[in-house]
Amino acid sequence: MKNYTRNTLAGTFISAFLVACGGGSSGESGGSSSGTPGTTLPPTTTATITRTGLSGCVAKQLEGTATDQGLAIARVSLLQVVEQLPEATETVLAGGKGVVVRLDITAPKSGVVMPKAKLLIGHDGEVACTEIAFSSASGTAPVAVDRQTMASSLKAVIPAAEIREGLTYMILVDGETPSTKTAADRLFRVGKLNVTDALEEEVIIMPLTFQGETGSAASEADIKSLMSRTLPVSDITVTKNADISLAALKVSDATLTDGVYYFPESKLNDALVELNNQCLSLIGTGLPTQSAPHCVGVWPSNIVFGTPSNRTLGKAFTGGYSMMVASFTTTDDPGATGPYGSHWLTQGALNFLHEYGHVLGLHHAACGVTGIVDAGLYADGRLGDRAGYDAGREFYFLGSASNGFADIMSYCGKGWHSDKGYRKIIDYKLNGIPVTDGPTG
Ligand SMILES: [Zn+2]
């Protein structure tokens, strides 16, 4: 079948099967968005460029007489907790977890109508091809990429079920407007993405009882949501265990002030070792730490480790089974309406995520910390020149130091995982690492 016909004088334009894709999807009448102003005849198609992907997706772009308006794909990025670039060899997506594709199209001057764009998703060895339309809040293409917001970007969401091995993509911008080959090349991308199997995490919350008070944690649903929004895992189970008490925490070792027992920090180490033993008796010994359930002890608010002015909020075994944090009852600040003010996650949630990062094999990011530094994270302990995305709150943010962000594994700024940390967690979940050090804060 021929895939195009030359326009007739009346402007009848047949563009069936511009995208041969799964169930098939017809193109639209040509020349609507970028025809030459003042021209009465629609632009003429002179050739068709056939684009084949690495899977079942095939797309067509039209060559023809429409004026080249200089529209170009300036940048494509993939948002799954962190921002990664599809062309970067290190990029890896966690399976079974939705991805927002950010597409930035620029024009050489302001006022150029934002073109239509579509994303074609396929998988190696499969015929099916899924077409996803990009949408934008902006009616015109910007002259430069706005890294701070997505207000002038296009956005398409790849559903979680499509994020699996062999993932291929095509991005096609303004494919139905016949223009030059040079323009067509600027407005097309194709590639393959590295995707892991869906990664699991099982969390056992263990509330600690001490002197009539019991530690509390946010609801299982909130913790599950928090983890889904911040970690490369998609299959998450959170359960609460019965309350436990620890022999390592003796009243005689604490200083009692205004109803609060102040323990030296060394007692937190002892408590974590004991909690870890209770964890192992619960889950069994010998499981690989990267795939075993993880135990989270939560101590009550009548305990402080350290002093009133210098308290420790959590402790974990790096690449281990267990961690402990102070009680926290909520994960989110509902009053935060955007990502650039105060953090939308609570201090308790951030403590939880920091210690959980240790459990998932990360050391500290080098900002405001002492001791072992994780050489795999950014050297300044921040997020590099990358964005973050909280799919739960739908917050997109450029994680620059000037915006106040820092690696959640540091002690600086507004915490979020860096793209490097995200991939390190994926690597840990898949391959594990040897555990060589003791408890860390
Ligand atoms: Zn730490």
C-alpha cells in the first residue's frame, strides 16, 4: 500500500496509516499547523520518510513544501523518581513503574504554535505498538528549555505495565506536516531503554515499647506510597509487627529530664543490634539482604539518643536487614503546594528514607557528613544538574543546589535521591554488595 498521495488542488489529503502501530491510527489532514501564512493552498507532500523502530513500531513523516519553522527537539528526559536521559548509556528504569516522558521542543522565535507530538512504545520481539499523545499546558513552543518547570514542555506518561524489558520508543513531532527532510530529522527520536524486572521491597515495622510508651509510624498505606514515590521499587509490602521491647535499653543508662529518657548514642547501636536479632528470628537467617524483608524499629517519643540539641534520628546497617528511626506519624506536609518552598515531605519521612537508603546499600553523600562517603554519589553530595519527580504529589523540580536540594543521603538541604543513588539502589537490589561496616546514622 502506498502511504501517501500528492495533494489535489482541492486540498484533499489522504494520510491513512501515517502511524502503523498496533491497531493502527490514522493521521490527520496535513498542513494544519505550520503551513505558510497567506498561502491559500495547503502544503504539498513530495515524499514520505518511513521510520522503523527496534520493535513493531513504524511511523511516517512527510516531506513537502511547508515552511521549515525551525522547530526542534531540544531535550528529552525520563522521569521516574529521578530524571534520566534516554541517550545516556547508564540510564536504567525500574520495571513495573510508570515513567513521565518530558519532551522539550523549541522554536527560533516566540509565538510558533506548539506542534502535536506522539510517543510510540514497543518491545523487542513484539508486534504491538502503543501510541501515547504528548500534551502541553503551553499553546506555543518556547525559544529555550525551561529546566525549572514543565510549563512549556510536552508530557506523556508511559503506564507501569509497559515499563518492562526490551522497551523501545519513538518520538514523532508534527509528523503530518510536510516539511523538509532536515526538519523531519530534528523532530524524530528513536531508541531502546534498559529496564529491570519489577523490584520488590517488604517492610516490617517494629514499634518499640519503653516505659509505658510505644513508638508509632505513619500508616502502612502512607509508607508504601512514600516508598513508591522515592525508590526504584514497584512491588511494596508494608506490615506492622507486634510491639517489642529491647533489653539493650535500660532506664539506668538514661538521664531522665521532663519525662524524656536521654540515652548516649552508643545505646542506639546496641538497640539496633538487638532489633536486628529479633528481625532475623522473624524473617529467618541466611536470606540475601537485598531481597530479604527489611525491619524498621520505631522508638517512642520518650526516648532521645544524644542530647536535646544534638539528637540522632535514625540508625541503620548499610546493606543490612534492619534500621531504627524516631517515631513519625505522617509522611507529607499537605500545606506544601509546590516543590520549591519548604519540603513537602515531613522530617520523619526524610529520616525514614535516609536510613532506608543505607539499608539499600548507600553510604553518605558528601555534604555535611563525616565518616564513609559514597564515591558513587555526586562529589558535592547534591543532585547534579538533574530534576526529580514525585509522582504522588505531581511535583517536578530541578534539583539544583541553588534550589536548595541535596542528596537524601547527605545532611544538607532538601533531600531527594540523586539519579546516581537511584541507579545504585537498582544495582544493589539486583546484585547486592558485601556488607563491611557497622551501624551508621
Ligand atoms: Zn546516614
